[in-house]
Amino acid sequence: MDVYAPLGRLGVIIDTPNVGAPMIHAIEEDSIFADKVRVGDKLVAVDDEDLRSMTAARISKLISKRMNNPSRKFTIIRQERADPTLRSGH
């Protein structure tokens, strides 16, 4: 899904796990992104630029360079939590 952020600092911490896409690791209370993303969301693109093979440091620099843009598009994948009452095969 795509979410849009206004200009300014995002206030999120991005982590790059050993396997898979970068993800939102933490969200600051005053983040302009707080109502748009969740901890654990996978960040796959910024303004349609693929981030999946980038380090967290490189992604942060890329986002920082665009912080004065009036709007930035972030493509995320949200992992919905499975209902714990459902069991495989039942």
C-alpha cells in the first residue's frame, strides 16, 4: 500500500533485517508518520525507488534528501497478524 508523508522529518527508525525488506523498527510519538505506519511494516519503496536491497543508513540518507519535498510516497507492505484462534487444518 502507498502512504504519503508531508515535508519534514518522519520520526521513524528503519532497520534492515538479515532477510527481507527494510522495516519500521520504531515510531517517535511526535512523528508525522505515526498515524500512517506501524512498527513491523516493510518499507519497499520511496517515490517508486526500490529500497529492498539498501541498508538502513542508505535509506535514511535517501529519505533525508527528500525531506523538503511537499509530499513523499512510501510503499509499504503490512503484515497482518494471524488470528490466534484459527489453527491450520481446522
